[in-house]
Amino acid sequence: MNNLFITESPAEMADYSLITIDGKLCKSLAQFYEALSEKLHFPEYFKPNMDSLDECLNDLSWIEDERLLIFFKNSSEFLINERSEKNVTSLLDLFDITCEDWKYMDAEAEEEALITGADEEEEDYIIPKKELLIGFSPSERMRDYLAEIN
């Protein structure tokens, strides 16, 4: 299965925790960051930019579920007001790369994950393995975008 895909029935993937986001509430990147941050309960340090999004999506340690499906309903409206097509494709690329990275994280990598805190003390920080997929409701617009990045 591709990391990013079109589906009419996300509920059929019962072995994944379904996180549904309405594309109508994500017409701009600013709205997207806000909606995703709220749904995924991003940490307070999250900032609405690609680097911070990348960091949070590659952690997700605050989420107990191991298998996540982020599903955008009304995908024809998703980032519809974004003027830069490059921003949309960059975001989709980030999603794809992040999903792929999670596939290759193994138990040994989890144990070796370290973070340096603000006080410069090193502490063990275990990032539990996740499986992440991104789904979109059917729309010609999203089919075109996904075809472009695949």
C-alpha cells in the first residue's frame, strides 16, 4: 500500500486509529497546521512551519496508538487557497517521507534515540515505533497531486 492514498472508506482499515480532518477546515497552510496540531495534540513547542511539522510527525511519542491513519475528508478543499503549488507538493512529499521513515524504525533504533534537553543534560528518550498512513477522500485534485509525487 502507498503511504498516501485515496479511499472512500477509511473505517475499513479497522486496525488503524483513524484521525479525521476536514479539508474544508484546511484551505490554507495556516489552517492546516492549526487543524493537524489540534487533532494530533502536538506539543506546545510546535510552530506552524514545515520543520516543526517534520519534527512532530517523526516523534508522536505522546500518542499511544501504534498504527495511525490521518484521513482528510473533503479533500477537494484541502489547501485550495494555497497559492503555491510547490508548498502543497512539498507538504505531500513530507507526509510520504515521514510515513516511509516510520517503516524503517526498528526496536534497536527506538532504544538508541536520544534527546538533549534545554538544560544540556542528556536523557534517554524512547520514540515508540509507529505506522503512519495518510488518506484522502476521492477528488480529482488530490488524485492529480498524488500522481505527481509518485
